[in-house]
Amino acid sequence: MSSKRFKIKSLSFQDAIDSLQQDVVEGLFAYPRSLPPKYFYDDVGSKLFDQICSTQDYYPTRTEADLLNQYSAEIIELVNPKICTELGAGSSTKTEILLAMLCANNDTFTYQSIDVCKEVLIDSANRLLKKYNNLYIESVAGEYIPSIQVAPKYTNKTLYLFIGSSIGNFSEQDSIELLSEVANKMDEADYLLIGMDRVKDHEILERAYNDSDGVTAKFNLNVLNVLNSKLGTNFSLDNFTHKAIYNEQQQQIEMYLISICDQEIDFPTLGKKMALEEGERILTEVSRKYTKPDICSLLKKSDLEEVAHFEPANKFFSLVLAQKTL
């Protein structure tokens, strides 16, 4: 990979460990127990998530990719970006639908990719740079808000991307904080394209997060490997099971790791131990689902306004193009 066409900036390792330890103390050692979903995405977890996206039961990726294939030309014509900045870039598989067109229509094109997993950003850059000779990539490995703040701001028109329905992993207040940070970074000519999963029958939702291939279970359990690796804990994956349920009142999927026995976990870096009883649950992910009024409300509270809305015939998913409220 040519260093002339690729740059990457990482938040310091110690900052990441401090953040993890704080999240463990505030989440795992509190009741009800929880962990933020950002810790799913080490190298193994990111690859497992890509496998989830290929399962028959997990409709969001398939549906969003279909929308991108159908409407990318229209979106690019409307936005005409010279820069693309993506939050939660991952392997950039769906993003490539847009990038292929953008590289074909520009002498050079710059892609800013932001993700918590540095290895995935490097792998993705390797693949894309070999394929598109006029593409330049600048990556930031870190959490969303700090990464947005340190990412270079260009004067050229920018299309910000937050696809994959990742916004659903945040509480409403955290969603507003994140999207407001993006809006603050945007100029009035810039756009944000955001993917949002819609409210639908609970059986369809629960099947998507309890896929019959068991890939989501492996993905969920892998977060314990992350804790073992980063904090020296002694979690045994055999002592837990995966379950996802739809909370209709909160309009959200809730994903849990459930202890199948009484057990004690050591946290040597914290000087703590955690006792788990059989049946005790750890909430590892919330995936909120939206109605159209929910989407408009969230954008408005984040100083954004809808410009265009793309959805399939079954209304399973929304791709929303928004601009900064003037």
C-alpha cells in the first residue's frame, strides 16, 4: 500500500484501555449489568460481523445495500461530493457502492474512514487502494466523537456517511450528541447520509439477531475474549449463552449474554472480582428501531433536516439524506 495515498491516525492505546476500564466499572459492576457495543469490534469481532451481514436472517445489510445500489447515482448527482467521511466504516463493503461511482466521476477522490478497529481500517484501505488508483484514504482509529473532532476538515463539499443502522446502538441522548457533533463539523453545502432500521414485526427482528447459523452468538460471546485480552480477565465463553429480544415498549432489540452457572470473574487490572449468578444477564447491545416521525424528531434535535428519504417497498429500512439546519 502506498503511503502517499494512505494515512491513519490512532487514539493512544492507553486512552483506549482507560476508557474500557471505566466502562467496565460503570457497566459490568453496576446493576443491571451492561457493556457498550463498541467493544465487539476487535479484528475477530469485525470479521464475525461481516459474516452476520451475509446470513439469511439478518435483513438490514441486504436491504441497505439494495437501496444504495438503487439510489447511489441519484444521491451523488444531488450531493456532488469531493470528500466522503464515514463513521463506523468497518470493511467499507457497502460504502464501495458509492466510492466506485465517485472514483469514476473524479480525477482524484478522498475517503475519510473512522472506526474503532485499526486493523479493519488498514485491511479495508489495502483492498480499496489496489482497486481504485485515484483514491486517497485518511483513516482515524478511535471512538466516534473524538475521531470526528480530530479528523481533518476539508473546504471541499463533503458527504458524511453513517450507514449500517449503527445509530440505533446509541441512546436518544447519545444519538443527539453524536449527530450534533457531525452537524457542527458540516458546512451548509455538506450532506449526511444515514441508515436507520425501522420498526417492524417482532419475530422478524428477533430472528435477525438470533440467526439460525449462530454467527451472532459467536459475535456476542467474542466481547468476553476482548476483555480477557485487554484486561487479563478469565471469562470462559462456555459459561455463557446468547439471547436477543425485542423490547416493544422501547422499540429496541436488546442483546444479552446470560450466565449459565454461578461463577466468579477476576479483573486483575482493577483489583476487583465479579460474582455472577446462574441466569444473570449482561446487556451488550441495544439496537433501536425507528418510525418516520422518530427519524424526523431525532434529526431536528440534532440540528439536521431531512432532504431526501429512500426506503424499500416493505418499509423495512430508511436511507436518509440530511443537511445542517440553517
